[in-house]
Amino acid sequence: MPIVPAAAPEERSAITAIDHLVVLVGDLPAAVATYQTLLARAPAWHATGDGSENVLFTLDNMSLELMAPAGSGGTADRIRAVINLQGEGLASLCFRVSDIGRMHRRLGRLAMQPDPVASVEGRDTRTGATLSWKRTRAATSVTRGVRLFFLELDAERPRSDISGTAPVTGLDHIVVSTSDPERAAALYGSRLGLDMALDRAQQELRRLMFFRCGDVNIEVVHRPVAGSDAEHDKLWGVSWRVEDLDAARARLIDAGLTVTEPRAGRRPGTRVVTVRSGTCRIPTLLVQPEAK
């Protein structure tokens, strides 16, 4: 495994949180309706341009971006190609950073081949509101195929209004599946500078690692599967927080979704259910955190 040099103090990670997840979909109105049901939240942002149409749900600690191809051109064709090849699902992970220049220097110093920092302005097509941000992206050749973006937002996004009972409050963790846990640990720990909160073997997994990112965990799992890709990791699933698991489960069942019985979560004091439909094919848990 290549040696990753320690970061100088002034170049340590500027990552503060997960900013948003991107989900590629073929039918945007259907996906919006799906996630409004799942989250019990209304869309907070609508945008179009550069070959895509986008809708964002913004929760307490991050945003979920649904992206569909729009029109013709390179970007639209690439989105369609990915959906045709892999199906709908998680496409990229974007970190919030406090200083995009410092993050860009770190990525460059650690051979992550970042794109030049771009200044972007977005406009909500429903309200006309605008937002500005700066972003960069690491080369997927060194992130084991996972698309990782880094973003410094000039102002906070508008929050999604609650549209049902027992709404999702935020992201609890995102799951990354890997066939090479040592390289994944070097990426999320040494290169990105996230704190490792857990590293252990599990009965059903060969290895399980948690990396803290703000108040969210990135859960890296090594679950040997015949025919798995040895060179590429995969954004695999998500876990959403709810304050009342039983009420959220009843709401989803009433909406026609298939949801398992509640069970104890991996973290002591938590309860979880698996949502088996209505997620755009993304493995999904709801988690009720331990009462404080």
C-alpha cells in the first residue's frame, strides 16, 4: 500500500461535515414524490442547467440532491449512460469544507489530483433565490471510484418544510462498501483527515470501520462477495435519523411501503428498521438514536 505522508498542521483537513449526497434518477418527478414520502419533507430547491435537472431536500445536517438528465449534451448523456449501466442510485458524496483553498492544497499535496476550484452560482427556478459556492473534486482514480466533491457554501440553503408525521431529521450514516479495507482506511483517515471512531471485525462482515464527519458517520464495510470489484469501492446505502421510529414506520406502511419490524441497531441504545421499497433502489435504514 502506498505511504501517505502526514499532513503539515496548516494543511490538515478543512472538512467540517457532509454537505450533500447525489442520487441519479431517470424520472425526476417520480423520485421527488418517492423521497417526499420517505422523508416527510418537501423539496427546498429546484434547479436546471448544464444538462441536468436537480431537486434538493435539505435536512438538519445535510442535503439530498436528486439529479436527472435534461436535454442533450455531454452532461445529460453521461448521466443517462451511468443510469443505463448501473441503474438509479447513489452517485457522489460532497463534503462541506471551511476553506476550499486549504482543502485544495491538501488534496494536491496528497496526490489526489483535484480539479481547479470553480466558483458556481445556482438559482432556484421556483423562487428565483440564488446561492453561491466554490467546489473541487478529487480524481476518482485515487478515490477508488467513489466520486468525492468538496464544497464551501457562501450561505446556508433553505430547509425543507415538514410535510408529514414523524419526519426524517437528518442523515445518520452513509455506507461505503469496499474490497480493500486498508486502502479505504488510508483514504478516509489519512488523506481526508476524518477521525476513525471504530475499527473491528463483525460476525457477518470481515471488517467494519466508522469515520466521523461532523455528526455523521461514514461506515466502511468489507463484506466479501464473489465477483466484487477489487479496485473500486461503492456508495452502498444510507441511514436516516427519526425521533419516533414507530410513528415513522407506521407512516411509511400507511403509504404502501414495505418496512421491517424494529430491531436493535449496531450502536448501543439505537433502534432501526429497514425500508425495503420506495427508496430508488438505495439500501435504506431508519434509525432512532439513543435517548440522551
